[in-house]
Amino acid sequence: MKWWKLVGLAGLAGVVATGAVTVRAERQRRAYTPEEIRSRLHERVEQAREAAAES
């Protein structure tokens, strides 16, 4: 019965760790200003146009 407890605790620790990583990534994503997001999108569009022109 003890090994079931260990497996359960390991699973719980995995879920908590995954949640912490997800929350951290979300905070970093939301830290961008609208101007930064807009400029990044413009850069991506330009790169896509260049890649399409090369093909």
C-alpha cells in the first residue's frame, strides 16, 4: 500500500510543477506591451513574405 502513496504523491508533484511552469509562461507572455506585440507580428509577417518570395 505504501508504493501507491508514493506514486500518488509523485503524480501530484508532477501536476503542481506543470501548473507552475504554465503560470510562469503566462506571466511572461502578458508582460509584453501592445506595441511590442505589434512589432513582433509585423516582423513575422515580413519574414513570411520573404520566405514566400523565395519559394
